[in-house]
Amino acid sequence: MKAAVLVTPGRFEVQDVPRPEPGRDEVLVRITRVGICGTDVHIFNGHYAAENLPMIPGHEFTGTIAELGEGVSGLTVGDPVVVDMNIGCGTCYWCRRNEILNCPEMQQMGITMVGAFAQYISVPARLVIPAPQEVSAEVLALTEPLACVVRCARKAGITFGQSVVVLGAGPIGNLHVQLLRTIGAAPIIVADLSEDRVNMALEVGADVGITDPDDLEQTVLRHTDGRGADVVIESVGLPTLYQQATRLIRKGGHIAAFGLTGAGETLPIDILQTILQENSIKGSVAGMGQDMHDALTLLTHDRIRTDRFTGASYPLNGIQEAFDSISDRPGDLKTQIVLTHEPRREENYDC
């Protein structure tokens, strides 16, 4: 089969590699589409998981079941599916609590093991989620990134009527805004240096948009009756923004740490004020388990506007161009790699 191998930082090669065979309790998935994640860009640039190169990245994917391994039941060849990328042992303390990233044996498709920029991938059957036939592949490929956002909101305990600041209006920031609107958070304040991306966030549900960092703190205070925000979601990964987040939350407020920083980056915190004001910070990065099911449900029922996420696509042999140009295309909230085209759906009419 064909696969895109990241041989060194910044350089893909499309190679012929052996097609995987599904083992016991595994499913062979014929991949249809794969989204390029910010984590993939970090890997491409050599900032993350460089010790695993050469490797096949990619984890935001959808496809159809090509083959069932021994012992697999309840799934059907030809059905569309999405797949949870996080593989834990399934029995340890953390797996039982759906905190799979903390499992001592945790592996992640496309990061610590073979990923989805390939024609086929073999995955554990327990991580395969059947998808509705009527949902397009380009939308299904958004399930994993949306699941990450679902988990962040869940971990932060966000509910209706809460004021939330989203730092960063990129693809994930946009999804944060949309989910917050669905939850009923208000006001939703989004900040980004890109006017275009702030405007896109306003289109899908943000109440206030900010592009000037010097105006951020006063704007947040003005729209929260001088208190500060109930929750601030850092969705960029800059230590300076995390530091600013500590000044944007109200007394008793919460920081949702979502954006990945460099290894070893630290956040100075006034411990006494954190205690006296009962502030908190909680990390969240990947959707897993029920988060994936909830994200798929939201997409199936059109709770998320996806038009800005599905316009940019490249064939597998164009993956180098896709990665090289991604920073020059801020209007494309998501870029997807197309492996196989969906079969044409026949329209049925009752006469």
C-alpha cells in the first residue's frame, strides 16, 4: 500500500509499505480522509515526537471497514467508521477512569505508533465507532478534534451562563467557540492576532472578538462586570498567554490548559492568591472514549458548522505541499488528505 512517511523533520516520502493484516480483535480500516492536526504540524517541524521518526503520522481519520480480524463481532465490512486514536491497556486504574493518556502502556496512533496517512491501518476493534452513512467523510474526519474540545469543556465543568475567554481562534479555538455556544456559555470572548480568524469565530458564535493584545484584559473586565472570566481556555500553547490567563479569570475562576507548549515550559503562579481566591487550572488535550461518541453525535446532528473546515484537501502524493503551505493558508481552518473517495450515494425516491 501507499503511505506518507515523515523521514526527517520537514520531509515526507510517499512509499510502498506492507499492508497491515488485522490480528485477533483488530479491524483493518481502508482510510478515506485524514485531517492535519496542529500536533502533526509540530511533528513535521521536529518539535514533538522527533525520536519516533521515521514514522507515518496522522490520527484525525475516517474510513470504511475492509476486513475483520479473528474474534471481532458487531462490525460489518464496508461500514464507515471513526477511530479513537488512544490505546491504553484497558484494565489499569487510569483506563478504568477514561484517563487513558496516563496509562503506563498508552500508545497513540500517528504519534507513538503507525498512523493514518496511509491507505490502510489496523486498529483494535474496541476503538472503532460505526458512523452514519449519511454523514460525509470530510465531516467524519472532524470527530477526533471535536472530541478533544468536548473533553476540555467536560474537564473544565463549563455550563450555561458562564463567561469564557478563548485564547486562539485557529481550528481548535473555533471549535471551542462553537461548542461553548451549544452549551450556553455567555459571553464568549475570543482573542487572536488574526482578524480573519477572529471574524470566523464571531460568525459561529463568539460574542466579542479581540485582535489587540493590549486591549484584552480591559475588554474581558468590561464584558464580565469587572470580575474577570469564569473560565479561560488557552488554545495556542504560549507560556506568555498562560501567564495572561491568570489575570483574566475572576476570583474562583478556572484556567483550562489546552494548548501544547514546549517541553519544560513553566507557569509562575502566585500560590497564596491561588489559595485565597480558590482559583484552579486543569489540563486537557485529547478526546477519548465517550468524548468521541459525543463528538460524533454533535456532528451527526449538525450542532457544529463545518463549512470552514472542509474546503482544503490534497491527495496523498500532495502531502508535502499540504504541510509546506499550511501556515500560508489561515483561512483554511482544516486541511485534509484524501486517500480514497467516498462511493457515490444513490438517491432513493418513493413514488
